[in-house]
Amino acid sequence: MEHTSRNNHDKLLRTEHDARALGDDKTMKTTDAVDLAIEHGTETSVMDASPAPMEAAASFLRRHAPRDRSRSAVRVLELGCSMAEGGWYSAFDGFDTTGVDCSQVAVERARECLRAAGVVADLRVVDFTQLPFADGSFDVVIDRSALGSLGREATGRAFAELARVLKPTGRLFFNPYSDRHTGARSDRTGPDDLSLDVNTSSPTGSWQRGFWNARQVTAALIADWRVLSRQHVEFEEQLSPARQTHAEWRVIAEKVA
């Protein structure tokens, strides 16, 4: 049974919540876009890009989760739980995990995956800018590029909500795509500084996505946060017919008490 669960664990870690919508000439709401992509099976494996982003989130959790109590007493909030990619890790390792996503389809699929593996997590469909949790509910928050689908202004409101639901000195892992990413060169720009028709390997498909430069990352975390670490990770995907650049930020911040 343990071997089976580990195999399921490894398989799920290869999936990514960055679902894409299929052909639409108009800007789609994030929820509709994600649902449509999942229904058509267009998710891209994390392994198509790099396993490193998920490893970075797992490393963050191991290093920054409170150690003064058991893992079952440490509350983790994960943003973006399509296919339970991140919630799987924290729940599998015994943390009290809550996963939230804007997509009903994503949450239902994640519930099925976790149920099959015998892993428990509280998965909910929510608006990231209006979290249904009490002040100071969580010790740690993990964002695996989910906030990047909201747009700049909406992400600011989401950050305020994350600060509210985190405990004093709680830690945040923020992982948006960088403006050096090939996908940032999309010919179409939507509202709130979103790029449309992002058609690269990671993320891919006709969907909206935000790409962040250093100034924008800094500005987003001025209020309520103290930045502990900021990394810019960039590598080249040597795909045919054209090479593409994957670029992302990995930011660790602490809530200012």
C-alpha cells in the first residue's frame, strides 16, 4: 500500500495547475479558462518544463514551516490545487492542508486524486481576493503561479487577504512567471496587465497570464511583508522549431506582525 501511494505521489507531482483554455478570441474569466482546459485534458506536465519549481515549494515548506509543534498542527494554505500538485506534498507529509482554487473542475479532480491515494486535505473553490478564512488561520502559504492568473490589481488584493489569514510572522512562497519568459511576448494584452494567447510550453495555450519584472515583484510586497529571499530562475527549453525561455521568480516573504 505504501509503495502504491508513493507511486501515486510521484505521478501527481508531475502535473501542473497551470491549465489552459482552448481557442477563444475574447478574454475569459480565470475560472472558465481553467475549467475548460481541464475538461479537454490540456494540462502540461511539470516535467515538460522542470521538476525544480515543485521541488522549490517542497523545500520552502520543509525549511519554513513551524517546528515547535507536530506537522499535523501546522496549517498550510496552497493556492492553485488543480490535480492536487502542491496540496499532495504538504498533506502527504502530515501537514494540516487547505487547498484553494478558482476552478470547480480543478478542485473536484484534486479531491478524486487525493481520495484514491488515501490522503486528506480540505479543498475548496474560492476567490483568492475574498478568502473565506478567519484572521490568522494559517502558518504557511504556498503559491505555485496561481496568483499570476489574476492580473496586477487583483493580485494586490489577494496579497492583502493572504496577509490577513496568515499568523504573525507567517511565511509565504510566491512563484510568479518572469517577464523574461517567452510567453511574455504574447501579441495580445488583456485587462490588468495580463498577457493573452500564451502559447509556449510552460504555460501554454490560449489563456491569460501575468508576467512580472523585478520592480513589480518588489512593489507587490512592500505592504505587510518582509522579503527574506528572492531568486530569479531562468533556463532554455530547446524545443523545435524555436527555443523557448522559461523564467520565474521564487520569493519567500514573512508577514510583518
